[in-house]
Amino acid sequence: MSSDADVDPSEYEALEDADVTMRETEHGLHIADDEVTGVSSQGQTPEDAVRNLAEAVRSYREATDDDPGDDWL
């Protein structure tokens, strides 16, 4: 992760293999990007942004999972 923030994305299961970059807007909003999936999220703090990103990546992976399981029955 490229940032000065003291946040470890690997603490979140969804981000264990992620390449996370952080940026801050001119208004102080923190943006976390997963370079692998292309998913981004935001938060008031770097920690919030990474926590929100973990949830967004988890949801993204569930939505793009090609295994229909028994849902199609």
C-alpha cells in the first residue's frame, strides 16, 4: 500500500492479496483503491477508507463469482 497512513489492509480478509493505494482529496476525504479489482472506496480517515474498501471488495467478489451454486434452482 502506498501511503503514509498507519493502516494495514491485510488485516481484512478481502484485502489480503490486494494492491491498495491511498490518496486524499483537497477536501480531506481519504480514498482507498484496490488496483487488482479496480474497486475504490472512501472514508473520513484512512482507516475508514480501508475498512469500507474491504467491504466493497468482498461484495464485488461475491457479485462477480461465476459459481451459480444452487441459487439458479
